[in-house]
Amino acid sequence: MGHNDSDLRRIEELIAIMKKNDLVEIEVKHGDDKIHLKRSQPQQPKVTAAPTAAGAVPPAPTTGKEPADAQQQTALTQPELPETLLEIKSPLVGTFYAKPSPDSETYVELNSQVDPQTVVCIIEAMKVMNEIKAETGGTIVEILVENGQAVEYGQILFRVKPD
């Protein structure tokens, strides 16, 4: 049993190294053991401003590897975005939770005011609850995920109209 705990710690260390060095893929061989880790998307900033160009927002670039649903969602929501909205993105793969416990109130709702330190949700990954902060100030104008939904790295969770 101790061997499994040791392996898990090594994998967690490799994941931390990948994040720190912005690596998409890593493979480690030691004797007969081999570990291969690959992230689904390259690292992106958590909060970004939508581009401003003559009142239009260009479509997001696609690599052709995104699921069809993600491409459709981008196509459906992108043209409606005002130029000034900021996005709060998932910093990791996991399960999105809008509230700290099933019987608690949600962290934020539509039209909630947030500041950079406001916790907007929790993402559970490997049985660890990670509080996600807004990292910007403004008003929540769009919530793009549902409670209990699986989220990908870099997936947009909220859109915020800055103050």
C-alpha cells in the first residue's frame, strides 16, 4: 500500500512540474516503470479581456481538436459578447461546484459583484477542493457551467463585466 502512495506523490510532483514549466506532455522512464502524462490544452491565462476591434469580436482560433460542442458554443456565444467582458477560466480539469456544500448558498449568481479575492466556485480534482477566485473586479453577467459539471483546463466558467 505504501508503494501506491509513493507513486501517487510522484505523479502529483510531475503534474506540478508540468504546470510550473507550462509543459503539455511529459514521459518518465525508470527501469521497467514508465509514466506518460499529457494535458488536454496548453496553459492559458485564467482571466483575459475580450479583444476590441471596431466593435466586433473575432471568432476564437480553433485547432480542429476541440470537441464539436465547444466549437458550437463558441460560435453561438461569441458574436453576442460586448467588447469589455472578462472571462474567468478553469485553471484545471475537474468537477465544477457552484457552492461549498449541497445545502449551502452558491458562491456567485448572475449580477453578483466580485473583486479579485472573491471565491466564485470550487473545482474538485483528485479529491482536492480548489477554490477559484475571480481575479478581477466587476459583475457576473454569464455563468457558462452547471453545478456538478466536468470542466476542462482553460474552459470559460464565467464572464464578468468590469467595474
